[in-house]
Amino acid sequence: MSKKENIPPKNEPEKKFLIDSTMQKGNISYESLESFPQDYDFIQLIQKLKEIMGKVSKKKKSSTNKTNAQIKPEPQIQPNNSNDWTMQLAVINYLRRLLKFEKELFNQTFYGLKFYENILDCLNSIRSLLAQNALILFNEVFSIYIPETEEKNQKSPLINLIKMAIPSLILKANTSQSFIKNEAKTCLETIVSNMKYNDTLIALFQAMNTKKIADFELAYILSNKLVKNLGKEFFLNNKHFNNIMATFGSIYENNKNDLYKRRCKSLLGTFTEVMTKEEFDKKLDKCAKKEKDLINEILFVKNMNNTKKEIHHYTLKSKDKDKNSERPKSVCRTKPIVKKNINVKLINAKVEQKENCANNSSINQEAQKV
């Protein structure tokens, strides 16, 4: 009895911790985020955030099933149903404070516990305020926490976040809500400015490989900016140039629309602007045969003036322009009148033929009677 009395309940520390009500508000400016007080219990904070976002320790659950069947597995923690979205909003604001003042603890929570997956889910929330603040957090993540420039020191969770975030951000950037659209575009611009990696460019190329024209156009603009931001030295020293060209070539290969092909030609021209033509050719020679042939095909089409379809299309347009610009309006007005006169003459001629035939038939009948 004495042992049981001395053991405190497991959930007692979590019950004592209370979420600050000010953290349940939206659109808190970066400057107004306050630091944590001294001797702050971050352990209870992380436990509470895990409870709200529904994080579970699966290892402990599986071990209890194997060792002893009589022991009940750990129940799955579900998100708080009462004011659920405001509690998720509090999680976002706490993460923003950790990012600003406790970066190491933020990395352990946001990347180590994969909280970024839960924040990505918030982008699809029916609560627009929650989606907007999730975008604010992502924008601060990509602008404040910038990892080492060398790819060997890149952290894989950050790369996973970039791959998962870019398609969702492009989708949100083309939504009907203006404030969501603006936040998503700001976040994408931050990624293009700061996340200078192969995987960022490949993720944008993959986003271009879509049938939605609006998403394709936005991904094209961002890819064009990123190629320029990466610069000459990035591509000359790049060991994954073949993967970049393979992903780029799939856009041209999988889409037969002329718009996609023109954008691919233009984007390939940006590569040759960043590097010289000779430097680009040397990098292309080291690529696989499939990628090399595909890029050369794009280059060949790019150097041609126009295809047969384009020439036919342009000639039709030019003829229409010549008709509208060179010929006077009076000529255009008289043409249908002339057609009408011709039609009237034809009609009169047909009527006269019918009358003549009728007269001839009547004369023949009278002659037979006689």
C-alpha cells in the first residue's frame, strides 16, 4: 500500500500544464513573440504539444504486445476535441517561439518528432486562420533556419519537408482566398531564395509535370528563378546534374501541349544563360544517353524558327491581320453586297428558266390538241 501511495500518477504532470490563452490567437507578429521564462518546463510543453497533435509512441505499444499479452497496450492519444483548431493554433505559435529562441529544441520537436507532417495537414483545414498561420510558420522555417550550404551536411528531414511542402504550397498559391494565396506565394519565394538544393529544383520540376495550367505556370516561374539563384558554380560542381536533366526532360516528354514545350525551351535557355554553351555541353556529355538525346531534341527544336503547325498557325493570323489593316472598310462593306447581287441574278435566271419551261409545255399541249 505504501509503495502505491508514493508512486505519482503518470498523467499528473500533463494535467498541471496549461496552454497559454494568448498562444491560441492567430496572426501574431514575429516581433511580438516573447521568450520563455527562466526554469521553464519544456518537457511538459513538448508532452502537451504531442498530446494535441496526436503523437504516439508506437515502439512501446508493440513491445507490450510481445512481452505480456495481459498488459494492455498504451492507448492512442487523440487530439483534443474541444476547440481543437485553436489548440492546434497554439501548437503553431509555440513552435514559432521555439524557432526564435530555442532552435535546438525546435529541431528536435519539428524535425525529430516530425511535427512538420501535422503542420502540413493544417494547410487543408477548413479553418482558414489555421491554414494561414501554418503558412506563416513554414515561411519562418525556410527563412530563419537555414542549414549548411554543403549538401553533405543537409538534414534529411528538411529535404523531406521541401519535397512535401512545394506541391501543397503551389496548390494553396492558386486558391481563391487572397490572404492564403499571398502567404503561400511568400513561402514559395522564400524557398527559392534560401533552399538552394538539388531536391528543391527537382521538386519544382516535378510540380511542373501536371495538367493544371495554373500550377504549371507558377512552378515554371519559380524554377526559372531558382536556376538563376543557384548560379554557375552550383551546376558546374554538381554531381547530380543527370538527375536534374532527367526530371526536366520528363516534363517535355510527358506533355504534348505546345505551352509545355515552349516553357521547357525557355527554361533550358535559362540554363545556357547561367552557364556558357560550352560549359553546358560538357555537363550534358556526362549525362546518360537517354537524357542527352532528349535535351538535344529540345535544343534542336529551340533553334528552329517554327514548326509546320506553328508556321501554318502564324500565316493564318498574319492573313487576318493583313485583311483588317490593309484593306479599307468600304471594300469590306461592298463585298457582301456584290455576293447578294450575284445571288439575285442567279435566282432570276432560275425563275426565267422555269417560266420558259412552263410556256413550252403549254404550247406543246395546244399543238397536240390541234
